[in-house]
Amino acid sequence: MNANTITVKNWGEADGKDILLYQLCNANGMMVCITNYGASIQAITTADKDGNMADVVLGYDDVEGYINDPYFTGAIVGRFANRIDGGLVTLDGEQYQLTIKPGGFHHHGGAIGFNKKIWSAKHFAQDGKTGVTLVYVSLDGEEGFPGELTTTVTYTLNNKNQLIVDFKAITTKTTLVNLTQHAYFNLSGQAGSSILGHELMMPLQSYLPVSAKQVPIGELAPVDGTPFDFRQATRIGERIENQDEQLILSRGYDHSFVIKAEDFEGLLMAASVTEPVSGRVMNVYTTEPSVHLYTGNFIENNSPGKNGAQYMHRSGFCLETQHYPDAPNHEHFPSTVLKPGAVFKSKTIFEFTTNAI
């Protein structure tokens, strides 16, 4: 058995600051690499059913790849993940105009979101686990949001082959917070290959239909009888080309699924994904009220990746645990408001195993 180890290397510079790469290893040989640029997951190497190790996330060989990345690859997304229609929000009786895209919506934190920020970082090693804690302070008014927001994300790798992502955030003014981890997974370990053969199970009863802006319309729609029913394990590609209005709007799956309709701190299963050839299985548990399934519909063919790989359309999928998109415009959605004196907390576990008998 290997020991739990952590190594740190200088990975270059951005904006005159050192960019570091932290390599976490557990006793089973699983490895996770984290960089302080965007607090991004750069690699996750884990075993298949025969014990062969391979990297199962999309990413880049150097920091320049992340600086130029258009896909939020592996990054922390904030201050507000996903979309807010119009970007005009009212907090404590005051209106704030958030940064918006030409389509008329705030998206993934604005023009320069948390994915393009350099985070301060400290690593740690404890009995049976290693990790990195990263902190970013978003100034009052950044991308239109009120309050100085201090966000902490801690990545922990343990000997159960679990990568645990813990968020904490505090603010100096009433503000909005919706944070997520935006890793693209391909459990085959074959970079650039299609993820449509992965088998996805989500024990979830409803999803959030979207408008032409890909913003939730406010309805919690039942998955029953739709291409969004993954209550039984189903290939991601099984129905992705169905002539369904929602799939056509988003060029595939780019939708949030309801884990719970109100906030409470308990961990629940969001999803389980199996890649049948390699036998790799990833289980996702979270305290968040929803998980956003994105099937890499906007990855352009031949996008450059790690180790000379070329990423293709639908060569990675995301399971972004988060609050509901557009929550500020829907009072019946779980609140994304954070007030001074309160602490936002969130936990997601990505657990890797195999279906080997």
C-alpha cells in the first residue's frame, strides 16, 4: 500500500503571482491534483476494475491552459453559478445590476468569475487524508454583487477514494451566493472519447425546465415519462437526441435536477455514474438542493487538452451540485441570500469505486 502524501510544485505565474499545483495521493494510489488558479481540479487518477490507473477529468498541462479556458474546466464557479435572468436583483430593498452576457442573463459569476481568480492556498496532511484549503476574497461590488465575500473551499482526499469538497462563505453585506465545482468527467480514462455510453442513475423525481435563455421557468417538472428520467441507470446518450423541446433548446442535457425542495444540511445522493468498459463508478453525494447535469454540448471538437489530447463534443460531463439557477427570481426556490453574521456551508463528495466482482 502507498502512504498518504502531498507534494507541491511551482506551476508558473499569472498576474505576477505564483501558481501552484498540489498533488494529493491516498493509500490506494488514487491521485488528485489541485491548482490555486481558479481553485481548479487539474487531474483525478483512479483505478479501473482491473486496477489500471487513468485520469478521469478534462484539463490542461499548464496554467496557460486555464487562463485561456472557455469552459470553466475543473474550476470553482462563483459568486453565483449558472444563470440569473436579467441580472437585476433586489437585496435589503436595494437594486443591484450584476454583470450580464449579451443574451440578457448573469452567467457563472460574471465577466471574470472565481474560475479566473488566484486563490490563496494551504495544504494539510492528517491521519488517512490529505487536502488543500483555498481562500478567495471577492471585493464589494465585484461583478455587481454587494458585500465583501470571503469564500473558502477545502478539497480532501481520503482512503475511501472520496474527494470531498467543502465550501464556506461569509459576507459583509447581504449578498447572493451559489457556488459549484465544475469538473468535466470521463470515467473511461480515454481522453477525448464520448461520454454518451456512460450509465447515469439519479434517484431524483423532478427537474427544472428552462426558457430559450436556458433559465429555469420556475416549474419543478416530474421526470416521469421524459428523457430526464434517470431513476434507473440509463446511458447518457440513450435519449439525448430525442426531439424533446428541452433537449433541443440546450443541445443536450444542460439542466438542474431537484434533490430537495428546501434547504437542510443532510447529505443525499445526487447521482451514480458507471462507465461499463472500464468498470469505474462515481457516486456523488451533496448537501446542495440540486445537481446540474451538463453533457459537454458546447465543447468544440479538437479542443486542446492534457498530454496532447483533443477534447471533442460531449467528451466530458459535469455534475454541478448547487442551488437552483435563477433562484433570486423565484421565491419558491431555496434561497441563495447570505447575510452578514451567517455562514454559507456546503459539502459534496465524489466517491470513486469499480463494479469489479
